[in-house]
Amino acid sequence: MRLPVEYRQTGVSIGDVCIIDIAHGRFDFLFNIFLDSGHPIQRGGVPEGFCPLRPTQVESDIEESIIYGANSYLASSTLCKTSGVNSS
């Protein structure tokens, strides 16, 4: 509830910079690298000298490849399904 209303309406987005506090189960949003410093979501401030990135600036860094075909899946013996918050 401490996040800007605009952030709560849209939720997590590509470009969000945050601190993940596993011990307390929190996602502490700091700012978004794609939005101007004056955007309502940035009300907590941005770093000094901040200049937002534009998606076209990073588009060339994105690679697309088909690694797994149809009807493929990933599995791991180290993953397990849990419910609730781990208290340990």
C-alpha cells in the first residue's frame, strides 16, 4: 500500500528496479528505467543524472531462438511445489 497508486494499478513491469526482501516477503519498488523521471510512478525519486532508456535502445540486445520444440517441458529434481510462506 506504500507504492504509488499508478504502480498498484499497473503492477510489475519490464524495467522495474527493485529490492527483493526474501526474509520479509517484500518487493520494494525503486523506479523504472523506461519511464521519465517526472512520471507519477517515479515519485520515490531516480538516481542523479538519470536518463530513461527507450525500448528501441535495447531491442538489438534481445535474441529469440527456439530451444525446445512442441510438447517439450523442463523438469528438475531440485524444484518442489509449496504453498504459503516458508517460515525458515
